[in-house]
Amino acid sequence: MRRRQFGDLPDREFQRFIETTRFLQTLNRDASNQLQSVTDRYRTKKEYDALAHGITIIARQILSVLEERKILLDASTKSDTKIRVIIGNACNKCDHGVKDPPPGRLTQIREMDPTILAEIDALIDLVFKTQERLRNRFASAANLPQTLFSAIDRLSRAVLRQRRHLVDIAPEVSYSPIEVVHDDSDRCRTCGEPFD
């Protein structure tokens, strides 16, 4: 599957994207805490239902935040991106000051998000271990707290979707066409001044 090319995000959208990243991290920690409390002791049906309700809310919030992030990224989608490389000479004044441009905001986002993958992988592992413990605890189908299993299934789908989202926006090799231009003129390629 070829990933889409994204443009840069304006200030407000960039800040919102950063906020959603932090909110996802908070939701992941909340989900982890909820899952750990599920198996720490036996509970009544009412207590399991309350935990299931909390886990369901977290799963819905994760999906909602992912949808917002998708909208932000879709708004920055670029089509027909072309990289242009100009090969030529620069005068002494310009040659010393040439620096790589600062990375775009989307590049910063792509570099930041993969650091969260380890956290998400740990949460996915915890979800599956919690499901396994609960199945062992409630060996007979009559005793299964169905609302809790349903909530944990929702959470697992939301967290897996979150992981897929982060992998989809991770850096990749660019497939943009590259145009190479040779500048053989007697002028500086940066400031346009003629060479002495």
C-alpha cells in the first residue's frame, strides 16, 4: 500500500495535532490503569459493569481523537508533489550561508509519533493478557461478565487502530518525482548576482 503524501500544517492545526497526541497518551495511560484494576481482584457484576463503562468511554475517545487527526492530516494532503534540485554555482557571500531549511511541521509530527509506538505495544499486550486472565478466571460461560469483555474488545480495536494510524503517518521513502536542473549560468544560483 502506498502512503499518501502530506503537506505542511498551519499553526492552529499543528498545535491541535500536538494536543491530540498528548491526549492519546493520557487515554493510553488511563486505559492501562483501568485494565490493571480489572484483574487485581474479584469484583461484583456491578463493579465489572462500571469498569466496562469506563473502558468503553476510553475506547470511544481514542476513536474520536483518531478521527480528528485524520481530518487534520487529510486537510494537509498534497497532490502532485515534485522535488526540484538545482545544481549550480554560488558566490562567496551566499555559499557560506547556505543551510538546510528547518524541517516542516509534519516532519516533526512524523518523528514524534513513532516514539509512542512502544507505549501502544505495551497497552496492546496488556489488553490481550487481561482478556486471557479473565477467560481463565471465568472458565464457565455463564459467569463471563459480557459487558466487560465487550468493552475490552472495543478498546483493543481502538488501540490497534491507533497503532495503525501512527504507522501510516510514519516517515517513508518519498516517491515524489525529482527534477534535476543544471544551472550553467554566470550568475549566483542563490542571489542572482554575476560572478566577478
